[in-house]
Amino acid sequence: MHLLIKNCILNGQMRDILIKDGLISKIDKSINTNTENILDAKGNYIIPSLKNGHTHAAMSPLRGFGDDMKLQPWLEEKIWPAESKITSTDVYWGTRFAALEMIKSGTTFCNDMYFHFPAAQKAFIDAGIKSAAGPALFDFFDTGKVEEMKKNCLNEIENTQISGTNSLILAAHSIYTLSFESLKWIAELAGTKNIPVHIHLSETELEVKECIARYGVRPAMLLEQTGLLETEIVTAHSVWMDDNELDLLARYNVTVTYNPSSNMKLAVGKVFPYREIKERNIKILLGTDSCASNNNLDMFEEMKFASLLQKHQNNNPELLTAMEIFDIAAGSEASVFPQISSQIKVGAYADCLLLNKENLDLIPSNNLVSNIVYSANGNCVDTVICRGKLLMENRVVKDEEEILNQIRSISKRVTM
Ligand SMILES: [Zn+2]
């Protein structure tokens, strides 16, 4: 299938871009082909789409349900009781809702973690966005639950439609919800089946203290002991890490996700050690975390928080520039996910956005990347293309009305 984009601004110059079978096949001043599929970009800006490194998509119906609370009462009084009512159908619609928000704010890929993964996977496929998702793994140190967890995990892997575009990842919740034996089993499974792993790591000081009390080592060392650092692993949050742990992560093929909004909202008490991570060439993704702890999935806002927080914390306005955070948000360090590209160039996946040049956040156009990171939000996105397909044009996304109707009733039921 072909799509010809006419008259878009790429790196400051008017260009036509031809997309064939999901890939960018030609970029030129003027392209004429016999395809009927022509999109006139009317001088709007074309940029790579954004990629969300850490989400719990199906939690979107819980937006605004519990705010301004400490972590434990928030989980015990709000989140867990609501989640106990969530069915796999709710996960499907919750994930469609999240995907709708992602599309409307220019995101075409997410690395997700939630239970009822087959329903989430189907939602990502139906929405047309790329994803990495997989069985949610936790045993709460209850040996009686381990066999059931393993059985469900293998079953879900076996019976779910997986493609390179919507790939599999083992969603190992954390070192404080999984026993040592289960963490080891996950590492072995990841190794034999060649599946990457997604885990929360060192989000809070309590997690580190409990790990030292239980195992006598800090969390990253524990991951090494379980064999998990030998897998392709993506860690979320990762704020409470000392220099020895960062040195350890640098020796392995680890990708860390930076979740500034969630870290600030839940007041985890420490800032992601960006400079130390960068110095060690550890790969970084940017993520929103869920709508329950953010409260949106807008990667434009996340870029701004990410950059400002580093500058403020380090008393250094030169740290984490607009260009650096934009590259990270576009997925330039996401080699763990080969289904995404971070650039508009021939041969790259056609995952791109048209930004409305008339949006006032983008005016004047002194510096587009500065406007994108420091001024704009997801509302500046006019058109979204993923795998060469139009997912949104003039801010219209298919199925929007049905998705919103479903979410209103799901949210009412689970938050009662
Ligand atoms: Zn999370």
C-alpha cells in the first residue's frame, strides 16, 4: 500500500514523502506517482511519532479517581479495590481508550504492563498502534500462587497473536512482588524464548531498604543474581540507584525508562539520575506511567517535565536539552524494540506526525524542537501515521465515540 504526503515541512524544508508498505521509500522536493492515496500536508511540520517507554494502559478509566494521597493508602483504598472489579473486557476498552489518547497526542508505540494481557494486545492491534506487552507476573511471595502464575504465563504466550509490530515482553512487576525463585524462572524463560523483560526497579527508598533487609544486596545486584540482567531488560522509574548499581547496569544490555510526572506526583523523593546514566551510555526511554499516577499519556508534557526537572535539580539549564529529550521520546535509544524508528528517513518505518503549523504553541517558528518540548502539548498534533496507515487526520480517530461511551460506564462501575 502506498501513501504520498505532499507539501510537508521536514527539517525546515518543504518536501514530499512517499510511503510504501509501512516504510518511507522516498523523500524529495516533488514526487509524482500514480497512487490515489495522497495526503496534502498543507505546509504542516512532519516529525517522528513519540514512543512511550512505560505504561499501564488499561488504568486510564481510573484517571482522577485517587489523587494527592500517599502510595500505600492510594493503593489499598483506591487502586486495588477498583482493579479487583476490572474484567478482561474492561482491559480491552481501557486500553483502546489509552490508545485513543496516545494517538491524539502523537504516540504510536507503548511498552505496556497490565493483567489480562491478551485483551490489551488485541486493543493495541485494533487501534493500529505498535506495542510491547505480555503476561503480568507477580506471586506476592506466596508459593501457592507460583504454579498458577507460570501456567497462565505460558498459556498466554502460547495463545496470543504476536507479531513483530505488537511484540511480546515479560511484564515482571517488581522485585517486591516476585520471589527470588520466580525472578529466576522469568530470566530463564526470557533467555530460552528470546523475549525481553519489563520490570519496575528502584522506584522508592522503601523498595531498596526492603531488598537489603531481605537479600543483603541492593535491587540492581539482586537482578544480576537472578540472571535478569543477562536478558534484554527494560526497567521503569529506576531513581533510587547508587553508582555501583549504575556501573552494573552499564555492563549489561539494560534500558531504563524515565517517568518524571509519576515520580513527582507520587513524591518518590529522588530524581532520575539522568547525567550519571548518560555518562555511562545506558539507554533511556521516556514514559508516562499510567493515567492513575500522571494523569495523562501526553508525551509532549512528559518531555517538558523531564527536561525541566533535570535542569532544576542539577542547577544547570544546559542539562537535558530540548533536542536530547525529543530524540529520546522519539525512541532513538529504543533498540530493545526493533519495530520502531525514531527518524524520518528513507528506509525507516513510517511512524510520523503532522503538527498543525497554525497551533499557537508553535508560533513563531524560531525553533521547532524548542516549541515542541517547552511550549506545545499533544493538541498540536493534526495527523498521525503508524506503519504507513493514517490513524488520525484533522484530529479525527475512528471509533472515538464508542470508546468514550464504554469508558464512562466502566469507570462508573469500577470506582463505585
Ligand atoms: Zn508503572
